[in-house]
Amino acid sequence: MVKKPEVLAVIPARGGSKGIPRKNIKLFAGYPLIAYSIAAGLQSELTTRVIVSTDDEEIAETARKWGAETPFLRPAEFAADNTLDLPVFQHALTWLKEHENYVPDIVLQLRPTSPARPRTLVDDAIRLLMDHPEADSVRGVVPADENPHKMWRVDPKTGLMTGLLKVEGIDEPYNAPRQKLPPVYWQTGHIDAIRPERTFMAGNSMSGKNILPLFLDPEFTIDIDTPFDWKRYEWMVYHAGLDMVWPGKRRRPMPKKVDLVVFDFDGVMTDDCVIVDQNGIESVRCSRADGMGVRLLRESGMKIIVLSTERNPVVMTRCKKLNLECIHGVLKKGDILSNYMKENGIDPQNVVYVGNDVNDLPCFPLVGCALVPADANVKVKNEADIVLSHNGGEGAVRELCDMLL
């Protein structure tokens, strides 16, 4: 029998991130950022152990909650702003050998800042390294967006430019069509698979000299360094339909065919606040932009209903103005929705539901896609397929309408 290799996934996550404070445990698309890398290691068929190397106890606690080990806290000298990967991995492997007599055959680096990974990526990298005994490491790469053959150096003395790289047979590569230039690739932070005995445990190299590429689909190119990166990539993860590793249940994309849109009322069509006068009469706040979106969606032929627990007649009054079918005063939304779809011959996979609180959760698994406003309850966000960028009563409904239109 061939001995199964010991494969250790190491996730480096220091506490002192500057661009996005506490980013490793900040919620990204409903889960702590670090949870995506932990899930990639745990869901791998070939990875045998997943640890997080951190100097921060709160990060360590979050890591343990999501299933990783934290056998040590990284010393402060290996957690500075300018700390390289090399001493972090040398410390981790030395500690494990000295304290546990544990020596892995392959070490993976799973960086938290690249959370969107294809579901087979980790095992693909391990198999590629195992199938090539001559290789020291495997690194994930994508085609480079910018070709360095079209880049320049500027002489500080003369101010004149010269091309950065030369290409045999092409006098001016910077003027050549991209198709005639050698293909170049950009390293991503998704995966490194490394033989430690030939690299960082044998000298001062993280990757060694014989490095194999693992080609990734460029759609998965995510590297979070700034708040703008965070918002852009979070939107992409929710809406691009990537077949990626998820820490919890897999997010479902918007159905290609939508036959019915179901809206909760409070917290979706309103801002979830109520104004009560001295006579006990309640008023709510709604968005005219949302109302216009509903009108346009309805005029396009889309079937829309409102399903609400609220018994106050203000719900029916608003729906009557928008010319929407309304079922309100409902306690068991899931039962009502299930019966409605059955009675009207609607395929549940072609239904979209928008809710914001725990009483909406029974409806989520009944439909093809469940959405929530940006300010929805955290538990509900974690169960949703898509989190809209607008709050309830402040454009969330219009955002969905525009998506569907």
C-alpha cells in the first residue's frame, strides 16, 4: 500500500491589518473572511490538517469556531507589517516538529485575502505536485491583465524611456499586438502547494526553483487589500454565480427564468421602523423609487405578491396603491407560500423571495433564490443566496427590480 501523504494547510492571518482593520474576521458575503480559506482546507479530500497561524486571540477563536486548529500563537516578531511569508512558515513547521514531532510531506498556503476558490482547487494543486516529483512547489496563476512587454523603464538622468522586456524576433514588443507576445501570468493568493523539505525548511526559499503553474479561471481572481476591493468582490461573489467553496451552504444564483417575486413587507418595503401617534395609529416609511421599480416590474408581466406577518391595514393600503396582491397577517409564511405556488402551478425553482428577518427563513429553501436587504438580520444574511447592497425601505426593492428588468 502507498502511504497517503501528510498534507498540512497553513492559513496566515495576523491581527494588525491596516488597509481593512480586522479584515480576517470581518464578515465577507455573510461569513468571516478567514472562514473561506478554512473551508477550502477542510473540504479538500487530500488535506489532512488545517491550522491558522496568527498572533491574535480573537482571530484564533474565530478560526477554531470554523474548524481550524490554532496550536500556537505566532510571536509578534513574525506578525509585523513587513513580515514575509518565509519566517511565518519556518516558525509554524519548527514549532510543530518540536512540540508534536509532526512533519508534513506537503504544506499548503491558503491566503485569507483570496476567498473565492474553485471547489476542486486545493486537491488539484496537491495532485499536480504529487504527480511531478521533480517539482518543489505549485502556485496558482491567471493570465496577466497587463502585459509587461508593454511596460517601460524611465532613465532618471535622461528622462528617456526604454522597453522593460525584450522579445527575440520582435524589435519593438511594446508596439506589437498582444497576440504576438509571449503569454505571461500573474500569481494569485488562492493556493501554494509546497514541499517543505526542499524549500523553507531547507533554506531561504518559499517556493524552490522548480515551480509548476496551476491555471485558474480568471473569474476567480480576487485579492482583497482595500475597502473598495471588499465591496467590489463581495458583490461579485454574490452575483457572478461562481462554483466556489463556501463555509456554509452554497449560494444559489438568480434563476434564469423568474415566474414569481415574493416580497416581505416590514424591513423590505419599509425601513423596519414604525411611527405611532397618540391614538395608536401606526405609519411606516416607504421608498418612491421602490414603488416605481415594482410598477415597472409588474408592467413587464412579472407576477408579484407581498407576504407579510403584519396585521396592520397599512400593509394592504400600500399594496393596493402599488396594485399588488397581498397576503398579510400570516404566522406560518412557509406553509402559505408553499400552498400558493402549488395552487397557482408555479415551479418553486422559478421563484424569488425577499425577506429580512428570522420569520422569513422557512421560505428560503422553498424557492429558487432568497435575497435580503443589506441591513437584514445577521442570521438571515447567512442563509440568503444574495445580499442586496441597499437597505430595506431605502432602495433594496428597486435594486432587485432593476436586476430582473
